[in-house]
Amino acid sequence: MSHWPWFAVALLGAYHGIDPSMGWLFAVALGLQERSRAKLIESLFPIAAGHLLSVGLVVALIAWAQAVTASQWLRPAGAAILILFGIFRLVKPRAHPRWVAMRVRMPELALWSFLMASAHGAGLMLFPILMDLPMPAGMHHRMPGFALHGHPTVLQGIAVVLVHTGSMLIVMGGISIAVYEWIGLAILRSAWINLETIWAAALIAAGMLALAI
């Protein structure tokens, strides 16, 4: 069985962990405001929970679509959504939720993370991977991909969400603590990379890849 889909899921999670707009910058700011590393670490978990819910919702929708739609229609439709959303992110890179208050409760932080991940199309990028995720032995005669009514394949979908979010949390946590303890926020001025443009281009590329596979 090929392991590339799981590597790709983890790699996408790591990318979201690197992107400051997905949460680590917010976590560091809260830690600095409270002058507490514990506050920083505490804030990472609702950020990860919101991201998990956003990605999980997209995975569930894709699973439902696979169960009710023929794959020859689903793949081009999903690819078109990816490409169009990528173009939208290129044209409107700042189209995401803005949080004006720094005094936030943990549920509010989770909500912010959910909205941010949804606005960035975090779960959409998993579409090409989910379409080609290897099925457990003995399931190939029923449905391609994974279907909501097959318990082993539901577990695959859950595993995708957990691997993706776990990878994000590990990378986000490492960067947050490093910036808080040693590097400082000044690095954002000297070593800034336009991750918004990279992400938009990656969405478009993923849509094209979904068509090509």
C-alpha cells in the first residue's frame, strides 16, 4: 500500500503550522500579552480544535459526495472548486476573518481558528488526496475513496483529520515557543515570505493535479 497520501496529509498540516495566519502568531501575541509561556501553550489547543473542526467538516462533505456522486463527475467538480477558490485567494488574499480584541476566551479562539481555516480553504486541499486514498482490503468492490457507511473507511477519514491537525499542532507549537523564547517577532520583518500567494497557487495546482490523476 502506498504511504504517499499520509505523507501529503502530514505535510499539508505542517504547512498550516508554519503559516502565522493560521494561529501561531495569535498564540505568541497572547503569551506576550500575559507574559506567560503557559498561556501560549494553552492557546494552541483551541486553535488546533477549530482547525480540526473546519477540516473535518470538509472531509465529511467530500465523503458524503463520494457516496452519492459518480467519481467521473465528482473529480472535475472538486478540481474546479479548488482552482476557482485558489484564484479567489490570489485576487483577495486578505479575505479572512479579523479579530480586533486580544482578550479572548478559549471557545472564541477556537471559533476564530475555525473561521480562519475555512476562509483559507484548509480542508479543500485534501480533496485530491481523499480521492486517491487507498481503501482497506475487501472494500474496493463497493465505493472508491471512502464512504460514510463503511466503518473502516470512516476511520480513514478520521485518521486523515487527526494526522493533518496533529502535524499542524506540532509544527505550530514548536514555532510558537521558539519565537516566544528566543527569536522574537522581529523575524517577521526580516524573513517574511508571502505564504498567502504560495497557498493560493498551491490550491490551483492541487485542482489541476486532481484533474490530471
